[in-house]
Amino acid sequence: RPLLITWTTGGEKYLNLALNLALSVRKHAPALVDQFVCVALDRAAYRSMQRQKFNAVLHPVDHHSEGSLKDAIWKMRWLILRTLSRMGINVLVVDSDLVVLGDPFQVLHGDSDLEVMTDHFFPDRHLWQYWARPEEHINTGFIFVRASPRVEAFLTEFLEEHVEPSIDGILRHWMDQQVFNKFVMRRMHHAESDEVHGLYGQQLFRNIRAKSKAERPIRIRILDPVVVAHGMNYFWLRAHEGLPGDPSTVKQPVVAHANGVDGKEYFLRDRGHWYIDDFSQRFSGAHFLT
């Protein structure tokens, strides 16, 4: 069975989001609890997940060095994806500021090496357009990888290309999502062969001017942004509720990512997706007039 993985530190802000994600799995997709794993970057996060009886793996990093911690967080999703691919295990890696509302594995197409979220509102019109911000195409907060040596090599190439936080004083871009999108776009549009294909619905995106044709290109499928919902679609537009008077346009999201909305906890609480019982901590000693 594929794994569902996130990662976190023991800092209250990040740990609470990871715990909330884990509790959303228990509430909305209980069959996946045994497949859910949190990679804990310190013992505080590890102990917290164990207390709630969730699977956890301790991968400690140096919290005394700000640079080391930032570098570990930048690389963590890619290290997890590459490691599991090397082990031959299919895996869905998600950001901790996401909630599960159904079984995300049920909406995968099964025809690609990677299946991912997007931040576009209209992917059929805007995907891979030169004028769009690169980071909009793939939202790296939801990446499913079907394990294979080809995918492992693809992820290894990305990591090796960006292994250093800086080179000769030039900093690596802080947003790994933008960096990965540019990496994919170079291989999709500017490589000698059409080594990466993008898919959305029935659409295929590839380098039609490539000098040679790849025998087995890496296939990256973009998923429906209403069903695998980014924060703007779910929390602001409520796109899943469909058009007024047209029930055929209603969709059931399987995840909602609290990206592009601030503050994250406010929106999760307001939409009924905060599953941590922390009322006494938030309002200890407070008095209410009723």
C-alpha cells in the first residue's frame, strides 16, 4: 500500500498543523491511518505524534544552526520522495498545513510517474504558459510518486543540482516549489529530447521541437484543483460548492491545502477543519459574558 507522509519540527506552530493533519486523516479517512507517517525533525515532534498514536520516524536535524534547519526543511520532501522511490514504495508527500477530507489515493489517475496539486484556477488554459509564475504550475504541497528507477534518477538529479544552500555567495531560492517548477520546465520545454511530459485531463504538454524523442519520458499529471484543492479555491472561492443552481458542478474535495491564506489556523477553524481540542490552552483564565 502507498504511504501518506508529512514532516514537522516540534515548534508549536508547525507541530499543531501536523497534528491537525494527522487528526483529519483519522476523522475523514480512517482506513489510511496505518499508512500515515510523520517524519519528525526533533524529539518533541516525535513524542507528540507517538502520544497521539500516529506513526512517526525520528530524523533529527541541528536546531542550533538556523542555516542547517532551513536547509533540512528545504530538502526534506525531496529526500523523502527519493528515498521511498529507491525502496520501491509509492508515496504521497504532503505539507503539514493541509487537511484530508477523503481518500486522496482514490482520485489518482494511475497513468503517471508523479501526480501533483496545482495553484492554477484554470489549468486547462494556464498550465505551463510562459507568462505564468513558475510556482503556480505545481504546488509541491501534494506530490504522489510512483516508485521507479527513472523517478529516483529524476529526483536525484534535482537534489544534486540544488544540494548547496549557496554557491559563491549566491543563495539558492528560498522557495523549493519555484525551483522545482523551473527544473521541470527546463526539461519539458528546453531539453534536447522531450524527457518530461505534463498531463491535465486529456491534454498533453511536451517539447514538440525536441531533437529526439524520449523512449520513456517522466510523466507528471496535474490534478483537478477543486478536488485536490489549493487554499484559494477552497477557503476563498469555495469552488467545490459549484455554481448557484447547478448541482452538476458540485465536487467533493479530498484534501484542502491552507496555502495562500493567512492566518492558516483561522481559516481552518472557521471552516470547521481544526481537529485539535485546544480550547483550554487558547482561553485559559478568560471570562465570557453569555
